[in-house]
Amino acid sequence: MISRRPRRPCPLSISVPLEVEETIKAAAADQGVPVSAWLAEAATEKARAAAVAAAGRAAARELVAEYESEHGPLPAASRQRARQFLIEAGLIDDEPQQAAG
């Protein structure tokens, strides 16, 4: 059973460069919210976006695996074209692929 206790803030200490601190404080002030509330919302948005991206990558891997199980491996050139498209679309970083494991 899931607990329905009210959520209370938990202290968290972070370090950021001075220019990031200034940007955060200005953004919070512009929205009329405390810095801690602004940071909590920003972190929540970032975590949700990361979860959506991870789910998308998992779905893509599943689709490729399903296709390959029916039609054989995708040619390396096709994989590279698809990877370049995803990089250009901003959906993945232009970093070396890591081996699954």
C-alpha cells in the first residue's frame, strides 16, 4: 500500500558556479517563487524529460530488435544514418556508443 503522508521539504546542498547561481536567482525572482521551489520544479522537469527520453530509447531498441528478429540485422550504414538523424534532431548526444552490458 502506498503511503499518503504529506511531502515535506528535505534539505539538499548543491554547489554551482556563480553565473549559474545568478541565473537561478533571477529566474526564481522573475517567477516570484523561492529559489528552492524554482530548483525543485526545474529538477522535476529535468527528471521527467530524462525518463521520457529513456523510455523512448528503450522503445526504439525494442522496435529494432523486433525488426531484426524478423528480417535480420540492420546494415551498419543504415544504423549510422539513423544515428546521425537522431543527433541532428537533438534526440541523442554525439558521443561514442557504449556497449550494452
